[in-house]
Amino acid sequence: MLVTREQLREQVQRRELAPVYVLYGEETYLRDRAAKAIAEACFSKDDLRDFNEAEFSLSVSENLQRAIAAAEQFPMMAARRLVRIKDVSIAATAARDTLREEHEKALKAYLKSPSATSVVIFIANEFNGNRKISKLLKDLASIVEFSPLDEAGLRSWAESIFRRNGTAIDKSAVALLASLCGGDVARLESEAEKLITAALPEKAVTVELIETLVADHRELSNFALNDELNRGRGAAAIKALEKVLGDGAEPVMILGSLSYNFRKLAIVKGMMERDVERGEITRQMGVKYSLQEGYFAAARRTDRALLTYIIKRIADVDLAIKTSKGGADGPRKQLEVLVSEIASLNSARR
């Protein structure tokens, strides 16, 4: 059964929890926060939580059966048991699966008759809804998707943080903060907390305070342009490019960032094809937590041959700009043509 984030929030607030949840989506920060909130709602302050909470990783295939066995145990001096199952992957192809066909019989048996005194959370890195085992979970578990927040969602999220803390902020200041933080919810929360402290004792956040304390990270490091490119959204990619240029970024710097990101995607793609464990890939990526899932999603969407071609095209344009072979329109026009081409290629591959 599909459950919205708002419905999940209401369940947690009422402590009326489903027996089995599947949490997935590109916004891994919110996904992990939700898993933590469910866990907190399982226990009261007097419960012996340490004796009733267990976590298993599906990087070890046998752990699904162990997790089910843990869920079937009765709680000890608590109302519930909590079982977290992480590193869950139901990919487009079986090669990357960690929740596999061999698990289906045991999983189906538990889902049809889950323990009334346990809450099981599947924390999925990949969840392809077309696979048979995904459909089984959709039929018998509560499925919650965590998509990236749009601009309105980011503003609403920021407003709720300030409201909870009794700090005033007007809409223009909220819009500026959301824009500066891009789609990075973790950073948005961190910056909001910093601003709340800085706003004492007046407890009012202004545009001027934000401009003073919050660094502008709207450049390519926020992954926005690359994300639009990999999704094949040409118009949005051009808009993102215009924004980066409008913020004062030099074309050569933009090309360098594009090259860096697509080379990293190629590395991630290669490691995924070699079935390197996700944890090992993450350690080698050198990308902050809130951007990791974006790289994995982009790598899954784009094949190796296309990545190789894109990297070569970026190098060609970089050379043309540096040797002044851009014609009358110059570097900006070349960048727009390049971005349109990459977006078009990715759109054709979807």
C-alpha cells in the first residue's frame, strides 16, 4: 500500500504504526529521518529499547531470514520490537539485487502474517516498482517514497523549522535561504539552526542576516545542473546553466565541474557493473552524504558508452573555449549547445 510522507508523519505522531514499511527514494536524508522517527515512535521512555531493537544488512543474503526471525520474537519489557533492514536493493536487473527471488517465499509468508508486536523497516537504496518482489511489497507493506523536494517544498520545510523554534522569517528571506541551499535538505536544516541561534535575542531572521551568514552554494557543487542533464530535461538544464552563469561562474569553471561530475559518474558506473558493494563505492566517492544517492541514481540512468562520449564532448568544448575557437557568440553559446546536446542524448536513452 502506498503511503504519503504526510500520512506517515500522522501515523508516527499517533504512534499507530504499520507492521512493515518500505522507505525508498532519492532524498535519502529524509528517508533516514523517517526511519529514525518510526523507531522513536516504537518505544516509550520506560521500554528496554536495547533488548528490542535489531538491525540487519542485506549485503549478507542470509540476513533476511535472521531479520524475520528477530521480528517474530516477542518483545522483552516493551510494547514492540523494531527490526531495521538496510542495504535493500530491488534493481532494474537482478544482478544488483540484494532482496532476491530466493527470499520471496520467506518474505511473502511473513508479510501475509506479520507479528502484531513488531515493526519492520526496509530501507531501500533501489526500489524498481516493476519487479515481482516489489509488487509483493506494494501489496502487503506500507511503501513510502522520498522524492527530492521542489522549491515550494523546500520553502515549506524551512518555514516549519523556524516556526517550531519560535523564530520569525518573511517569505523573501525563506526563498533566499532555499535558493542558496539548492535541493540539499540536510544543509537547509543546518543553516536554519545556525540562523536561529544568530537571530537571538530578537528571534527574527532577515535577508541581510542570511546574506551575511549563508554561503552561496548554488554552483555546480549542488548537483542541480548535472541532475537536470542526466534526467534529459533540456529546458531545465539550460535554465540551471543560466542561473550558474548569472551567479558569476566562469565557463571554464563550469566545464571543469561538469567534467569532474561525469568522470565520477563513470567511476561509480564501472564499480556498480563490477558489483562492488555500495558501502565501498560510497567510501571512495568523496561526496557528502546528501549527494551520494544522486550519483547512484544518475549512474543507473546513464550507460557507460554515453558517459564516455559526454566526457569527450566536454573536453572538446573546453579546448575550443581555451583556444578561442568559439566563434562570434563565444563560450556561453558553446556551453548552451553542449548542455542541450547532453540533455537530448540522455532523454533519448531513458
